[in-house]
Amino acid sequence: NYYGRTLGTYLLYALSIFVVLLPSVIILATVKVMQNMSTIQHPIHVSPIWVLVAVILFIPGIIVMYMYSQTFYILVDEPNIKPLEALRKSKKMMYGNKMKMFRLGLRFIWWALLCIAPMIVCFIVFGTVFALTGNMAVSVIFLFLAIPLSAGFLWLVPYMKTTHVKFYEDIKKNFEATQNNSSVSDTPTIQDAT
């Protein structure tokens, strides 16, 4: 039952993102096809503006991803909720919180780059050693060094997941408080009846 709900929710989530990103994908595919059709005798020049438009059209897809980012937490919290209802609730919960989540994600970029840096250094050393010596055995040592040097991800990924769960709990608490306040203000009082 949980697998079916999760799969159905994920398909709806992916479909909504696909529909939003479709114009951008079509433009980028058309630009690529036009570049491939271009020959020396018959050059086809593609304006960089089209590429810029396609990149700008990715922004709504990112917004939709943030809008539905809480869906799977909602599925866990509310076992009887239907996939479409979970998506709608996530959309309501993220209203006014998308920029907070975006800024939260920006904080992790620097940590991720820090975790990737040792790997990049090892690959550069691997390429240099292999290019200079042609000795694959020495180069493989540097490749194996890249794995433990990037062990920062063993710390970063749980930290990111825990932070996202805490973010969900915070916006859920605020959302429920807002819902309770609006339902209280909607109920008629004795003064309203007079």
C-alpha cells in the first residue's frame, strides 16, 4: 500500500515538473537539432537569446520542485492521504517558504564543494601522473585516495536530510497554526449573530 501511494505520488510529481519544463526542453532540443543540421556549406546560426530563454524557462520547474518538496514527508505523516492531496498540501505549506528552502539549499552547495574538492584534486593528480608516466598502477592509487578523501559526504548527506526534516517540521507547525487560526476566525460567534 505504501509503495503504491509513493509510486503514484512520485509519478504525479515527476509529471508536473515535466510539463513545466517541456517548453524549455523543446527549445533546447530544437537548438541542438539546428546545430547538428548546420554544415560548413550551409551554416545555421542559432541566436544565444534562445538558449537564454530556455535557461530562464527552467526557473518555473525549479519553483514547482520546491512547491512539491514536502510531499513525501506529508505521505509519511498522514498514511491515509491520497497522492494528489499530498501534492496540494505541500503546495499550500510551501506558499511563502520556497525562498527559505532555496536559501537553505545554497548553504549546502559550499559544503558539497568542500566535499568534492579532494576528489577533484585526486583526479587532476591522476590525469597528470598518467599523462607524464603512462603508469596506470601509480594513477590507480590516486583514484583510490579520492574515495576516503571525499568521506565528507558521509557527514554532509545525513546533515542535509536532517535539516530538511527539521524544515518540514517547522513549516508544518506554522501551517497548522495558520489553519487553526483561520478555522477559529471562520466560526460564527454570538456577536456575529446579532
